[in-house]
Amino acid sequence: MKIQFLGAARTVTGSCYLIEACGARFCVDCGMHQGNKAIEARNRDEKNYDAGNLDFVLITHAHIDHSGLLPLLVKQGFSKPAYCTRPTAELLDIMLQDSAHIQEMEAQWQLKKYDRRGLKNPPQALYGMADAQKAITYLSPVEYHKSFEPVPGIRVTYYDAGHILGSGTLRLEVDEDGKTTSIIFSGDIGRPHALIVRDPETPPLADYIFMESTYGDRNHKNESLSVEELAEAVAYSYGKGEKVIIPAFAVERTQEVLFCLFKLHEAGKLPAEMPIYVDSPMAIRATEVFGRNTDVFDDEAKALLTNKDAHHFMGRVRYTPSAAESMQINSTSGPAIIISASGMCNAGRIRHHLKHNIWRPGASIVFVGYQAMGTPGRKLVEKAKKITLFGEDMDVAARIFTINGFSGHAGQSQLLDWLAPLMENRPQVVLVHGESTAQETLAGLIKERFNATPLIPDYMEEMTLEGKNVAQTVLHEQKARPRVNWPFLTGEVERKWGMFKDKLAEVESLPWESQTELQEALAKMDYAMTRLLSRM
């Protein structure tokens, strides 16, 4: 059996394992890479998948970093079943079309930008709405705990991962060469006692455990304080007559934030006259999906379904599906709470709300989810003094709150507790879906607690599994992380700076008006260099 890591290897996004076993080729997840331009460029390496020759896909859950390239696979020729739970299928019906809409809008914006500059060959959309709608027809819902065989010799069972509605941990049994190899793919492991969803389950023992490690280097802050931290942000901005901006993933996190706002309402800590907006068409539709799948709620969430006070509270929540309604929010003065997507601030309406509020000293920006490296949200969490929005540099004067207690991911000690019962038969642990520092820290703790050494694969790495042994690994270092040619880049800057100085005598003979235009261009270059140095 061979497994290749096409994403979420020493990074958090783009989760995808390409597996060859029993004469079949299939993927566990097909997530979109999210982050800076270099990371997102991996989305266009579609040749890695050879999509037309995939026999099936297994999807752990609906988040785009685990499912967002399914329409691209379809565009490239995939036409077989994509298995997932029923709630995941309902959410993907919304999320993949929303992702396609974003791809098409971004492509149109790039086309206009290229046309204005007289440039050719603008970037094309990864995929379009027709691809997403076709991908949805291949979704094949399965039930938790009911094993099935997508092809002879491979048995798959879904267990509740406790991460988001419909999320799954997968256990595979592969019969090959007279041996049965069992593998667990954790998906994203949720927190015990999280809001709305049930606790993560522990599958039966296995030979290999491919385990997420997003928060492998830290525990979440005291999770019981999350509601109090949210109350602090609300009180801060309400007292200053400004807005609370909450970038939230449309699925699960938006619904959890509403749950916590209800808790504040119950405690008398939510001003009655402070409007609450859910400004994300996808979040609005996702909330409807939640209402159709209450059978997978935990007991506390089920109890709210008959709580009259909760229904009264939800009546004050204002939904703004249209663009015009969204823009109207920013034309109104006074305090408000705005929950909008995307959760990492790299797309969607949240960027407009940040543009209107991030420079206001009394505003609050409340982060309630993981911020991937290279995203605007990550820069804000790391205390950036300025941020670029729609080509304009803006001061960050709003107060930044980071509330990790909302995270849908297990913290460090919770990851170790989830793993503990599975270590009984000494499986090989493989850490994925985490940044290197988090993975190295978690690997050290696993070695210390269980006397086992996890493997940490890199992007594009291939592993050949034979029974309980990793028989061979093949690295693709140059493709995984192409070396930045700093000598060339710095040499070019020095060469052009020399050319500029050689022309200074000519510049000084130009009319004053022309000199001031060049002075302005040089000042912009100086500012860009100052920002570059500040990031080093």
C-alpha cells in the first residue's frame, strides 16, 4: 500500500492523502490549500491527483480545507462516488457552490485588473459553479458505525470526530497480499464537551494512526472563560459606541458564537438594544442545515430546541443574505455585533467590515478559530500594526481578541487523551495537519508518554506500508518547498538601484514637476522596503 501526502503535511490546510491499495487509487479528503500565494499555488497542481483515474474519495468533513478541491477533481475527470456522512453532504451542497462563486468572482476581478493594465493571460478560476454542482451529484452519504466496501478488499467505517456537524474519523481495513492492515485517519478531532456537537469517539485499535496536530504545541485557555472573554469584547465596544467584528467560519463556528451570545443574553450581559447581524449567506444556509440534523446534536444543544427564551433571543438576530443588506450595516452608526465570513479574513464580506472598522480605536475584532499561516487573520492575531485591504494599507487601531475556547480542534492534552486508548497495540503514529513547531512538540510528548516515535511527513512525501512497517519513504523536497533564490533577488535589487543612481544626474535636470512624480514613486518603494524589513 502506498500513501502520498498531497496536503496538510507540516501545514494545516489542504488535507489530502492519495492512496494506492487493492488495485485502487483513492483520496482521503481533497482539501483546498489556504494561506499565502506560494501555499495557494499548490491548488493548481492538479496533475498530482490524476483525477480521471481515481476510484473514489472519502471526505472526513465539510470544511473547505478538507473538501474544497472536489469540484476541481470533477473538472479534471473524476466521476466516481465521494463518500461522507449525511450532514456533511448537506453542508457540501452549500459550501462547494459558495467556493465556486468565490473562484468565479476572483477570476472576474483579476480579468478586469489585467485589462486595465493591458496584461494578458489572467489567472483562471480553479473551478466554476457547474463543476461544484456536478461534484455534489457524486456525494454518497454513509452512516456512522456502518462499515462499507467502496471496492473489494477495502472496508471503511466512520466514527464521530466531534469537530463539526457530520465530521468523521475514518477507520480503514485493507486486505492485500494475504494481510489485513488497519488505518485510522483522525480527520479533525473535536474538543470534549464542545458546543452543539457530540464528543469525539475513539475507534477500535489500528496498525497506523494518521492524526491531526493543529494545537499540538498548546492547550486552549480555560474554555469556561470563553463566554466571559466575549462579554469583555462586547462591553468594550458597546461602551465606545463601536462595532464588534467576529470573523467566523460559516459552519459550526457561527452557530457556536450565537449559542454563546445567548448565554450572555441569559446572564444579562448583552445590551438589549445592540443589534446582532449574521452577515454570511453561507452561514445562514448552514444554520438551516443544522436545524435539519438535530439528531447529531449533544444533549445541551437538543435542550435549546424547546427553550422559549432561546427562540426569543434568535428573533433579535438579523440575517443579511443580500450584498445590499450587508453594505447597509456599515452605513449605520452605533454599536453592533457582526458575525461574518471568512473565518481567516482571506475572502468574503468580512474584509469589507474590517475595512470600515479596523482603524477605529473603539472597535473589537474577535477571532474564534484557527488562523492559518499567511492569512490576514494570522497577521492580526500576531499583532500586526498595519494590514492591507483592497490594496490600501490601514492602521490596526481596533482591539484584537483571540478566544481559543471556541476552537473546533482538540488542544494538546485533549489530543493526547484521544490517542491514549489507541496506543495499546503499539501503532505507528503519523502526525499531519499541523505546523512544524506544533508537530515537533506533540511528537516529543507522544514519545515521552507512550515511548513511541511518530513520523512527520512533508508535502508530496510517499510512504509504502507493508503490514505494520513503513517499508520505504520517498521525499520530493524540491517540489515540496522550492528554494528561494535570495542571491538572485537581492542581486537584481542592487543592480537596479545602481542603475537608478547612475541616472540621478539626468533626473535633476528634469522639470520640477517630473522630479516630484519620481520622488513619489521612490517614496513608495522606500515604504515597501520598510514593511519588508518589519517582517524579517
